[in-house]
Amino acid sequence: MPGQIQRESQIKDEMAMHTIEDDRALQHAYDKYEKDAATAHPTLATIKGDIIRVGKAEMRLGWEMVPYHLQGYALLNPAQKATYTQLATKTWAQHHRTPDK
């Protein structure tokens, strides 16, 4: 267990570091788009490039956590995986209920 906890802590720290870096890149892409869009005569190519950069930055930020979550899940023993599955199922059900009609 101590080795597992240590590795989980490393995974968490790595994920946080990369998420912060990716968030900075996203904010930079937003800032560039905002600046370019505020010019008197922005070109279509400039705006299109900015939108593509924003989209790629958003995708990278969203995707950043996936490998770390998979690594963390792989560290769990069978009993921990069963508990994780129960908690995930309960959480999913709570947040994805069909509204009453």
C-alpha cells in the first residue's frame, strides 16, 4: 500500500503540472484570439487560425487527465477496483438522472 500511495501521489502531481501548463496555453490562445478579433479589420485566415489554436488547446486540456486516470486505476487491487466501480456508478446515477416528466 505505501508504494501504491506514493505512486498515486506522483501521478497526481504530474497530472496537475501538465494541466496547469495546458491551461496556460489555452489562456494564451484565448488572449490571442481576443486581441486579433478586436482589430479593425481581422483577416479570415487569422481568425480561423486562432479558433483552431483555441480548439486544439481545449482538446489537449480535456485529454490531459485521461492517461493519468488510467495509470491510477491500474494501481488499484481488485477490491479497490470494485469500490471504485460502485462509487463511479453511484456518482454517474446521481448526476445523470432523467428529469421527472
